[in-house]
Amino acid sequence: MFAPQLRLVLVFVGLIATGTLLNAESPPSTEAVPAVPAVPAGEPKSEDTSAAVDSPPPIVIPPEIAKAVEELTSDEFSVRQQATNRLLALGPPAFEPLIVLLHQVSGEASQRILLALEQIWLNTPLPQADDLELQLDEISLSFSPYQPAVKRILQHHHRLREARATSALRKLNAVVQLRPDDNDRELRAKLDADLSESKQRIAIIILPRSWKGTPADIWHIRRLSHTEVLNVFYVRGISLSEADRQAMRMGFPELDVSERSEIFIGVEGNPVAFDNRSGCQVTGVQPESPAYIAGLQVGDRILTVDGVEIRGFEDLVEKLKSKRSYQPIEMSIERFAGEEPTMVTVIGLPWEVRRFPTPPPPPRAESLLDPPTFPRGRMQIYPN
């Protein structure tokens, strides 16, 4: 009676044991096959080899470079000199191999390689020279035993680096501002022509709303690390992450990076109100700036901005962050203590107007809001 059912159960168990019921088309087990199969030459690698793809390929040392570096250790001066000249003649293609071989030699050979790296960099035209300089900069920030020597090379040519960095930043729409006593319209000519050892002239770099740089372009600011004091102001809304700001400060601990309004009015002031009085004491007015045109002078005290009381320069900067380009700003000014405050109108201009040689025109819809042209020293007074 139970024989048919028993035979059916035995057949069912047999099918499970052989895998026929679960997957009649399944291939044999591959547990013994290696996880990353060999890839024939010339064929793309599988996803399992992504780690190998991410690793930088080894730098191939050409035989002529290896032979020349070996001859740098020769006992004969003429042999060492000829080897150095051959390396210099090879130019940029020898740069990366020489950086690798630099850490495999010592003594005079390493000094000659450093000399070759320096001369190849200096004699390579732009933009390729910037790529070589970046490689030197990476060594100067590393824990390499040659870090001090490479850093000295870069510092020795800081005027050249400053000129090239300024040119690169300007092409990306950055605004480069000189020290107050040297802020004139000959910036490009000075930086391009004067490469002598002298005190720094660049004081402020502004990344305005039209900034076109990428995270990789932050390096151009780091090229100015020879300066004693440098401020970098960036306008709210541009693409500049915290990681980008940290990259700026790499090897440049004195760098001050802070946010600014998209406009400038051209005044300087005390950071805080030291005398416990409200307002911001004006300590400087830039020539031909909106504040200069409006008649502000050193010693004036800005009491309010659009009716809001301020205390110190930082508070003034904070209030201006909400203002837009070519927007009139009403300010209450006290020229002499005890006098009745005077209302003036300042037209905030975009930072781009400080770029050379031609500032951008105002938007068509706001063309009537150009800065007033009344005579210098006469403030436009409005009835209270």
C-alpha cells in the first residue's frame, strides 16, 4: 500500500542530493577557483582587480638616465660633469625619474640631482613648469630627507613663484591686492619684471563670486607661503569646502582665510570698539573706492548701516555680507565727537572691479545705481 509513496520519496531525495531539482542547468561548484582569475595581457581587468588599478603605475627609469645617475658617483670630475649636462639636456622627461633616483643616492650625486631638478624646472616653459613645481612642492611638504633642500630651492625663487601664482589666480578671476603703500595699477608689470629678492607686496587675495577655480587650483595660493602675512577672503556662495581651506593652510600656518561679502566699499577699521562706543572707527580709505567717492575720511566713525547699529569693523563686515553689488547702502557717519551724525550713501561694488585692467560694467537693470560723482570730500547729505 505504501510502496508507491516510498518510491516517490526516494526519488525526491535523490534529486535533491544531485542538485537536479534545485538547478538543472547549474555548473559545477567553483569553490576551488581563485577569487581573482588571471587576466590575459591586453584585456581589461575585472572589478576584483580595482585595487591594482588604483595603485599608481611604477615609474620606469630610462637606461640613459640610470647610467647618467650612476656616473654621478664617479671619482672623475669630468665624468660627473658630463653626466649632469646630459641630465639637463633631457629636460622635463627626466624630472620624475630623477625624483625617484634622488632617494637612492647620497653625497654629491644627490646635490647634482637637486641642481638638475631646479634647472629643469626653471628652464621649462609654462604651463608644464607649473606641473614640475607642484612635484617639488609635494617634496617640500613631505617627510623626505631632502625636504629642507627642496624647500630652500622654492624659497630662493619666491619672486618667480609669486609672479606665476598671481598670473594663474588672476586667470581664475581672483583679485590680488597689494599692501596699502604699494597698491597701484602696475601690478602685472611689477610681478612679471621684478623677480629680485625683496619684501612681499601681496597682502590680500579675494575669491569673488566669479571665481572659476577648482580644488586643484588652491595650490596657487600655497605658492605664496613665503609671505609673512597673507589674507584670503572668499565670497559666500562660491564652491570652497572646509577641505579646500585646510589645503590652503598646508605649509602656510600664518594664512588667514575668512568669508567676506560679495561687495567692497574700501574702508579699513579697528576690529572692535576699544573705547566702548558704538560704531566703527575708520582707519583707512582706499583711493577711488566707493567709500572714497562718498567722502569718507580716516577718523570718521560709522555708526549704523541701513539703520542697524554696529560695533567694530568685524561687525561692519558681517552686516555687509547680506548686501548685493550696486545696492545703495545708507550709513550714519560721525566725523567729530559730539557732532550731529550725517547720512551718506555708499554704492557697494563687486570685488571684480579691483581686477585689472577693466572692471565689469554694472547690470543693465541697475545702471542707474552707479557710484555718485560729486566732488571729493563732500558727502551727500540726506534730511533725517
